[in-house]
Amino acid sequence: MDRAEALAVLDEILEVCKESLIMNSVSLDNPPISVISKGYQIHMMNPLHSDDLVCMNEILRRYGLLLKFEKDLTIIYRR
């Protein structure tokens, strides 16, 4: 996803899920060429809970985005 879309997705997640979502840190990262991802990724430093996933699911589905979990890092990306 391009930078503008990544910011729009993040804004929507923060607005819609503000009651359940607690984040320590958020960043937009443009992954290296070797990573199979189109454009920017949203990196969220926090453990997500099931309520967070339920809230974010519809937003991510509309944008055609995927989630990947690595320890305390949640990555939102487009393949």
C-alpha cells in the first residue's frame, strides 16, 4: 500500500477501535525489496487481543490487507 493509504488505514483503526486498542508504538515501514509485501507496512508494538482483532477485521478486509504476528509486533501489510 502507498503511504497515504497506510495513514488512512491507521487513522480508521485508531478511530473505530479506540475503545479496545492500546498501542505502545506505531510506525510505517517500507520493507526491503526481498520481503513479499507491496509498499508500506504498519508496525504496531503491542500484543493484540481478540477484541482488537474483531474490531480491525472489517477495516482490514475492506482494504485487502493481511496481519502477521511476530512476538509483540503486529504487522499490517498487502501481499
